[in-house]
Amino acid sequence: MSVMAPTRHQVLREIEDRVLWLSAAIVHHANRVRPNPSGLKVGGHQASSASMVSIMTALWFNHLKAEDRVSVKPHASPVLHAINFLLGFLDEEYLPRLRDFGGLQSYPSRVKDPDPVDYSTGSVGIGATAPIWGAIARRYLGEGTPGRQYSLLGDAELDEGAVWEAIMDPMVPQLGELVWIVDLNRQSLDRVVPAIAADKLQGMFDAAGWQVITLKYGRLLEELFSRPGGSELRGRIDTMNNPEYQRLLRCDAAQLRQRLPGDSAAIAQLISSLDDDSLLAAFANLGGHDLAALDKAFDAIDDTRPTVIFAYTVKGHGLATQGHPQNHSSLLTTEQMRALATRLGTDIDQPWQGFPSPSEAARLCVDTAARLRRNEIKHTEPPALPLDIGRTLSGTATTQAALGRILLDLTRSAPEAAARVVTVSPDVSSSTNLGGWVNKVGVWSPTERPDWFADDAETILHWREKPTGQHIELGIAEVNLVSLLGELGATWSRWGKPLLPIGVLYDPFVERALEPWSYGIYAGGQSIIVGTPSGVTLAPEGGAHQSIKTPSIGLEQPGCITYEPAFAIDTEWTLLASLARLGKPDGSSAYLRLSTRPVDQALACVPADPAARERRRRQVVAGAYSLRQVETPLVTIAAMGALVPEALAAADRLAQAGVAADVVCVTSPGLLYRASRARQGHEHADSWILDQVFPAARATPLVTVLDGHPHTLSFLATINQVRHTSLGVTGFGQSGSIEDVYRYHGIDTDSIIRASLDCVAP
């Protein structure tokens, strides 16, 4: 148990004051000092930062270790930057550049900020849970539990469902390295929350298997409670609702003496013994602002299970806006900042000051920096992946079934790369054809567990849980799945050990998972999402399970390449190419949209000649290939995914009517769109695929068709500026056969024929 000498307390309070000043000055300079020609609000959160200053000072300067990782509350980013500056991890030149182009980001970003940031935050609730998935990723790597995973979050973040989905996952109670510190300031953006139900929240964590530590009052208040009249004072404050307490924080000493006692003579007598400054300091002395109380709480952490510390704080603590119900985004005036500088012993005209050397504060900063300095991460290149496993399927197959087969093939053709693959699923492994892979590699678990159905002859999917397993199964919570994917996909940059993570979920639920997956990509996590089954091709399931917008989501998602293969061989080539892009500084994530529709694989017409086969593979990976070419085309049909058979059937019938049609199989609308923008000079990307698949010499009217929103492919008409009509799905579907549902949405063979005839009509 750490015991601090009084001199250390004084030094920590000096650092605490400087962190408060710097965090407020960073926001002040961005809004009131730095030139702003556009007049657009810059923003920042002085009050939200102030409520975290004591917590972060105690944690960084007295408890944190180099191997620990911390997710910082988004609105407290100025506190993190202030601490990093005092530790020498951030140059002074960045302090005036909060929310400036190329400067400090609005919220902590591990890939965009110039100083050390362990977790990107900003999406409320998503960054708070990231350390859970970071802990699992670290354990999966075999790193054990060498450091704690801290999450500093505001109480309002506990309103987010993602938090409770994560807490309820069965793996979480085993993660003793997790420590959450809740900034319980009882304010949201607009108001003081009347009934935050702290007891209920604490009970929910306790029921989930967490150690719960409540840090409500500091030493000053606890000492008052021990005096005559103290029990009455405790009862008065305990039963006081949040708005009343916040209002009393805004009172001067005379008003507080009048309003605090209520009808209690004992309380009035107790506080009459205090001078004005002592009374005001004691009333605001909540546990989250008491360094000694914080130390005691940190020392009490039980590393055998997750811990949550509810630290009662005052939003805006130490600022003129302290406790004001609308202080969330409010800014101190220049006069208020000048008064704050005087009180904290600094200078508003020279705001970026560390501590003079030699001084105890400077020495503690140097010692802390040495303790927290980490070794440079040595990056390991991911194992080589084959371009082509070499198998050509015949007969009927689905792209979804191809996924499991390819993973098994990889264990034989590239075992080193296969050993880096980790699959994640929200309780849909068997229904998405991962059963063979799961049987082969096993299910990951921190500890080995018996498979009680191992001797059951009727059991097909064997659930062998062990620390060497390569499949992670979560509950039915897509947010958890993609959050874990993000952390598994960031191990290359966090620990220098790249993994090849693949998350498999039902395509209709990709939209539910999109925000945390996008957050993971933004934070440097490279992974593959496989959405399957997809579209209205899942006809009997009805409109609730028929994804419509996902193809365009894949096209528009930054840091991601999207594929929708039509055949098993296309699935193999695109999956291998996507795996090869993971785990490296210039890598990217991928989204594969697969189908359960059985398709005759002979329709792929895979070239037998090795050189021609490689040419086809390159085109598939680049975004499209010519599936059928006629001598003199009158129309081109560009189809994607499950609708390629309809496009080919339409071309056959058009030929009988004397209308020759080329058929192009699109595998990646996103790559084709980037290629078209590159040709126009808007971005850097290869554009050769357009010359090979959409050559100007063969330009004809164009019909595009896909099982998804039609605008996804409509841009193809701009490549050669041709007449165009786009077919796709624009409304919710209903149950039925594929034929009925395709006809209902106008994406069946007859609809393609009619659209083609309309395009070529004079």
C-alpha cells in the first residue's frame, strides 16, 4: 500500500493546479486567442476537463505503470495533453493548437495526435469499452496480464447500450486487469441529472461480477462528519437531490450558511465553527477531487476481477463555472482566466509553463516520465499469403460456404499465415459455415474447458475451448464483435504482433455494428467483416432480414475495401487479397458481402490457361472483370454478387432477340469508384482496371443491377458517359421465393431485359 508523505501531497497538489491551468488554457487559447477568420465555433470542454484533473493527476503521477493502457474520457483530452506536456511527451508548440489543422485533435486519437494516446475516444460509450477488447486481444497474443487496462469515462456514458452489452459478455468477469473510473459529476450536456441512480448502477456492476468502489466524500467532509452534528450533515447531503447540491455549489459562504442546514440546528452549529473558505472547500470536497482518497481507492483494486470506481466529482471543479448546469461547453472569460492564473500561480500571458528545475514538482515529472516511458514497438511483417490456392470448384456452391473452405485450405497451403487468423462471431458460427474451421482450430478461451459433447456422435460442431484456439465466440451483440475486431486488428501497432482478424455476422446487422467498426478503423484497427447472408436474396426471411444499404456502406466507408463476389473462386481471391492488406502501416480493412444462394460455378468461366487465370484474378481483386464479351455489343450489363446469373440469363435472351450484350461482373464498387476518381485526378489509385473492363472502344448503354441500393453502381455510367439505367432494391422486402422477391423489386431477368431494351431504344 502506497503511503505519501505530506510533502508529496503538496507536490501533487502543485501538479494538479498546473494541469488544471494548462487544460483550461488549451481550450481558452483555441477559442479566444488564436485567430479565427471564419468565425466558426472551435469548442472544447473546460468544465468536463476540470472534473477529471484530480483523478488523472493521482493516476499518472502515483499509480500508472508503463505497461498500463488508458482510455481517456473524450472531453478530457486537454487534461491528457497537459499531462503529456509536463512529462515531456508533447512539445509546447502543440498546446496552442487544439482543434487546429494538424494540431491536437478534438478528442484523443492514437493515430492523429502527436503525443501518446492509448485509445481513441469520441464516440460516447465505444471508447469507454475499448480497454475490454484490448485486454482480450493482449491475452489472445499470449501476453498474459502484464498491465492494467484503465477506462476513464463520464457518468453519462453509462447511458449507452454498448457499455452494458460489453459488461455482460461472459468473458469480462475474468479480466482482472480492467479498471473503470466513472467521473460521477451528475451532469449531462444540458442539465444536472435529477436522479442518476448511482446505487442502481453500482448494483448492476456488482451483479456482473465487478469489484465496486465508491469514492463519494473527501477527507475534509469525512472529518466534518466525525464532529458533533456531522451525522446530520452527512444525512442532509446524502438525501439531497443532484440539482439542489449543484445549486448550493454556486452559493457564496453566506448563502450556503443559510441554505445548507435546512431546519437542522446541529448542522448550523457545526458549520458556524468554520471560516468561509473552509466551509466552501469542505462542501465541494468530493472523493474524486481528494488525492489521498483517490490513492486509497487505487490501492484497494482487486486484480482478480474487473473493478469500477465511482468517483463523485464536480463538473468545472476549481473554475468559475463550477457546478453550473450549463457549463458543459461554456468558456471562461478572459477576466476569469486571468483570475484563475493568479490563484494557481501562473501567468495568462505566458500560459505554457512547466516547473522550474530544480523543484520537487519538476523532479516528480521527470521521475514519472521515466517510469512511464515505453520501449519502441518493433513491427513484425505479417506472414506471406498465397495469391491463389489453385482450386477451381465445379458444381453448385455458395459464396458463404466458400469462406469456411478457404480458411481450411489456408491451414494446408499457408500454415504460418493461417496461424495468425482469428475469427470472431456473435453466436452464428454454424449458420455462417464456419463449423469446419472451428472444429479444426478450436475456440479461444483464457483457460481450457472440457468439451462435454466430445463423445456425442450426433454433435457436428465441436466446441473445444483452449488458450490456443483461433475462434472467439461472443454473445449476440454485434457491437461487441466489431469492437473486439478493432482491437485484434490493432495488435500490429500496439504490440508489434499482427493478427488477421475476420468477423462474421449476418449482413442485415452490419449497420448496427457500423459505428464501433468505423471507430476501430479510425483508431488503426485493420480487420475483415464478412456480412452473410445478404440482400433480398435471403428471400424467405422477409424484409426485416434483407439488407439494402450495405453495398453502398462498404463503398463509402473510409479505410475499407469492399467486395461482393459472385462465385467461390472470386471469394477466395478477394479474401486472400484482403488478408494480405492487414497488419501493416499502409494496410486497410475489408468488408465482404456474401450470399447463401447456390450458384452454378461453371458460369464463372475461369480460364484454364495459367496466365489468363492470373489476369482474371488481378481483375477480380481490382474490382471487376469481363464475364462475357460479344463481337459488337449494343448494351452492357454490369451485375454484382448473387444477381450475376440473372444478368447472364438476360444476355442469352437478348441475343435471341438480336441485341448483343456484354456482361461485366463487378466485385468491388468501391475500388472502381476510386479508380474513376483517380482518372479524374481526385485521388491516388490505380485506374488500369477501367481500361481493361470498361474500354472506351466498347462503350455502350449500360444497365447496372445488384441486390442492394441501385445508386451503388450508378456511377459506372460516368466512366464512358453513356446512357444508363440502374436496377436494385429501394424498399423493404417481404417473404417469398427468390423469383417472387426479385420480380417484386425489379431485379429479375425480365426486368434486366426490359431495362436493356429501353437503353438501346432510339
